[in-house]
Amino acid sequence: MRKTALAACTILGFFSLLVAPETSFSAEKKGSGGNKALLERGQYLVTVCGCHDCHSPKKMTPNGPVPDEARLLSGHPADEKLPEVPPNIFGPDKWLAITNNHLTGWVGPWGTSYSANLSPDPETGIGVWNNELFIRILRTGKFMASGRDILPPMPWQDYAKFTDTDMKAIFAYLKSIKPVKNQVPASMPAPPPQRQ
């Protein structure tokens, strides 16, 4: 299953190169004088690692879906409910996962996962986080570094291998973009299997 999830994330990573947004709201553009090299490295890593694939809602264009620049990295839209999942679609010789049109909501044998709001909104995003918490979350695969497991398709096991410097660059870039108020629904792990 991990190989399949990794393959899906790799495919999404390549997709991100096609749909990566061309604009950002870097700290330098906002006039806060951030470290330009660090922000550029962070923006590069966020782009090539496919963060927009799952964390940015999409809008449809004649060339296909692209990240909605008004909602970059804001996670699953709070007002969007996922459709009902048909019964018995997961399993051997069936589907591994299904997703919505934004690629922000996923359902699979692990449960239902919603992409987190990575914008610096202090109430609904990462605005109150610090470097240490961000790094701990990616290294442990635990939501808020001590809560539930981070669910697929988030490839945290791969991202855990980033250097601290790269993680700090990603975090600096995320903190520099436009904050978007969007309360993402809580992900729901699948219930444990019933013993017979």
C-alpha cells in the first residue's frame, strides 16, 4: 500500500509542475524584508514536492485544473462536502482511493483525509506554528506532533527526510504567503476492523 501511495504522490508531484502557480505573496513582496534565498528555496520545494496538488483548491481552465490563486495552500474548502462513497469500492482488484475535483479530499481504506490549510492564517492555518512544531510534525507523522497519525496521501515519510534547512525554508515560504481563512474539516481515520 505504501508503494501505491508513494506512486500516487509521485504522479501528483509531476502534475504540480504543470499546474504550479506563477505568483506568490512572499514576505519580500509584502515588504517584511524576509530572507530572499530562504523564501525562494521554500517556494521551489513547495512547488516541486507537489504541495499545491493536494493543499490548493483548483479551478477549471480550458487546459485543465490549476491551483486557485485566491486560495493557495488553504486546504480542503470548508464549505465543500464530499459525495457519498459507494459501498465496496476498496480492496484487491478495486480502487485504492478516490478524491474530489480539488484533490483536497481523499477517501481510502485509511479513512477520510482532508488537506490541511498551510496558509499563515492564525485561526485556521499555520499562523501560530513555529519552525520546531512544523519540523516535528513532518518528522513524526503526527498531527500537531502528538495527535492522530497524518493520513494518506500525505507522504510525510518521504518529507521527514528533508534537512532541517529545507524544512525551515518550506516553513518560511508558507508563512510568507497570503493567509486564507478556511477551517478544514477534521480527517477521520477508518474505524478498526471488526473481529469476527
